[in-house]
Amino acid sequence: MKLWHRLALAFSGLTTLAMLLALSVTLAVFKHAQERGLDEELFERAATEAAEVTLLGGRRLNIEQAPSDASNNLVQLVKYGAVFAADGTLITHTVTFGDRTPALVALGYRPGGALPFRGFDFVFGEQILRGVLVRVHTDPPELLLLAAPRDDLDSDVLYLLRAMAMVFCAVVLASAGAGLWLGARLTRGIKRIAQVARRVSEGELGARVDDASLGRDREIVRLGGDLNQMITRTQALLEAERRFVSNAAHELRSPLSALRGELELALRHPRTVEAYRAAIDEALGDTNRLVDLAEDLLTLARVSALRAAEPVAAAAVVAQAIAASGARHQAAVDTDVEPVWVIGQSGALVRLLRNLIDNAATHAPEGSPVRVSVHASDGWVRLAVEDDGAGVEENVRQRMFEPFARGSLEREASGAGLGLAIARDIARAHGGELRLESPAHPTRFVALLPAVAAASAADE
Ligand SMILES: Nc1ncnc2c1ncn2[C@@H]1O[C@H](COP(=O)(O)OP(=O)(O)OP(=O)(O)O)[C@@H](O)[C@H]1O
Ligand SMILES: [Mg+2]
């Protein structure tokens, strides 16, 4: 069953139920009020009658003896009366009862028992009468039964019931219509959103939900907005992935073609041992570049799966990073390291810092040191790497954290432009962040990493 049919059904079902409940309660209250009204009239009339019966010695009833047509007034309806002795023996009755006056026991009264404090119904011939039983203060005491037909009362209830049935049918029809309309209105927006989702899943990434077509329901409009946002993000991710793959292929192709060129050249003519050695050396250099690139790509792919695990001493990370990067260049590294601990994965943190030191060392002017500092504050460890080079080129700043983004200096060197992308991913995988705090004079990159609380670090 379609969603909007279900909604319509639920709406009209609930409305019908509520209506049914309200009408039943109204009818019950009305019926009860009518009965109480009749009972009051009957008791009032019975009291008057009982007083008269007392006066006349219990042998006469003052009630009209013959049926009358003028029966609009409730009092006029009281046509049935009978006087009983305390033991239930019939003493006198109106002609309307004829010889079919009901016995007290048949009315549910046991001689000597308590009198019913409300009216009661009983069958008389083909009609139902409502009667009351009161005590007549004669000596010995007698009982007076006074009754009136329920017809009038029942016809009022029936009239109300008919009116209610008509209202009920009208409301059920209206609520079914309203339910269908409401269901269609509510699901219209969802249908439009589903259409867009389907188009996107079929590959049409340019599809967007048109806000204006969603109506005014805030939740639906928000859902449409969220979907649009999700599509935009997915599109950006897919584009980034495509760019990444084509950049990676390009980066792999350059050293591979160089390698092939060198090997082909070496094979073209017979050469001296030295010339072969030189060619092999060059080929080895290209192979190393390829291995480095493959390792960087692998690191980048694995960083997101990194799980920060143990407290790591910042001083150890700095020492290892300097040692690892020192193998590549000769720039001096000045350090200012507080004895703090970081929660993380030691190897990855060393890699992060090494990438920053490598970059700084590449850009630092001859004889100028790279400065590495580690300080803790507010639960964070601030790891800064500074150099006095010319700074990050302006056109690189926007994209430098993206894979394969490189400045003009690096384009000629061997770097693939993955260093900062890897470093930022590592920082984020640790719940931290990597920022360029100062783009020039000095150039300063800062990694913020979650610190270990002093007490737990002391335990280590
Ligand atoms: N300390 C720095 N001073 C000036 N420019 C920098 C500095 N660090 C990074 N950059 C700029 O950011 C670019 C991206 O750096 P990243 O480390 O990602 O790549 P790379 O160093 O070129 O190559 P790789 O790190 O993969 O060997 C660099 O090419 C450079 O232009
Ligand atoms: Mg680098």
C-alpha cells in the first residue's frame, strides 16, 4: 500500500474513532439526562399521589384513569398507577393497568426490602414503561407504583441518534477526503526528493531538489536541503577522488617513463662498465622515487584507519623525526620541547613531524636552522615547525593540504606533493588539526594534538 494511502487511512480511521467515541458519550449523557428528568417528574408526581392516597386512606388513586391524547407534557404521560400492601398484595390500580398490573416481585422488589432510589424500566404489553416505587404513609404502610411510557423519551434519543448518524457519515466522508488530500500533500515533497535520489543513484550527479516544489512543510524542505548538500558533497568527493587517481597515475608515469628511457638508452649501444654503472645508478634513483611515492600513497590510504592508542612522549617523537629527516638534508634543527605526552600512534606522529621538518628544511635559507617547539596548554599539545624561508607561495596556500599540490621549487625536485596531505590526515586521525599559522617570515606550521592528562602521563 502506498504511503499516502496509509496516511489517509490512518487519518480518517483516527478521526472516525474519535468521532464515534464523542458521539457515543454524547448519546449516553443525553439518554441519562432524559431518564433523570423523567425520574424526577415521576418521583415528584408520586410524592403528590402518595400524600393524596394517605389522605384518602389508601383506597383511591387521583391519576387520570383514561388515556389522553394531549401527551406532550411529561406529567400528562403518567397514566399508570397501583397501590400495594407492604407484603406486595395489590390494593388498587388505574384502569390503564387493567388486570395486568405487574407484581412487585416481577419489578425486582422484595417485600421488606429497600426501595429503588431511581426509576426502573419494565415491559407492559407491547411497550416499555418507566416506573418509580414510593412509600405511602398509611397505617399499615403501603407502596405506590407510578409509571409512564418511555416512548417520548426513546423517540428523542432515537431522533438524536439519527441526527448523529448523519453527522457521523458526513464527518467520515469529509475526513476520508481530508486524509487523502493531506496524504497527497505530505508525500508530494517526499516523492520529489525520492525522484532526485533515484536520478543521482543512476549517475546524474547534477540533479538537485528544487526547494520551491516541496511546499511549505519545514521538515520536508530541510530533508530536501540535506539531500542537496549530500549530493554536493558526494560530487566533490568523487571529483577529488578522480583528481587524485589521475594525479597519482601522472606521478607514477613520469619516473616510469624516465626509467624506461634510461634502460632503452643503455641497451642501444654497447658501453663501458662505468657507463652501465651510471645508467644503473640513475635507474636506481628513479626506482627509489617510485618506491617513495608508492609508500606515500599507501600511507595516505592508511591514515584514515589509524587508531590513536597509547601515550607517546613528545620528546621521543621530535628526536625520531629529526633523525629520519636528517638523513635527507643537512639543515640544523633547533628544538624547544616541553616534557609532554600525546595520545597517539608513535610512527604516524613521527611521520607527521618529519614531513613538516622536511618542508621547512627545503625552504630554510643556507645556514638558517629549522625550529621545532612543543608546548602544552588547555589539554592540547602544540607542535610547531618554523623556518625563515621565503614562505609558502601565494597560489599554493589554498591547496597545499590537498594531495599533489606543489610549489614551483618542489615541482623541479622529487616530492610528489603528498607530505602536507599526509601530515594533516594524521593530525585529524588523532582528533587534532594541522594549520599554517604564519605563511612567511617566519613560515610556521602548527599541529594541535590531544595531550595526555598530567597524572596519567606520570603513571607511564
Ligand atoms: N615550509 C614551507 N615553506 C614554503 N613553502 C612550503 C613549506 N611547506 C610546504 N610548502 C609548500 O606546500 C607545498 C606542498 O607541500 P607538501 O609537503 O605537501 O609537498 P612537497 O613537499 O612538495 O612534496 P612531498 O612532501 O610529497 O615530498 C610545497 O610544494 C610547497 O610549495
Ligand atoms: Mg613535503
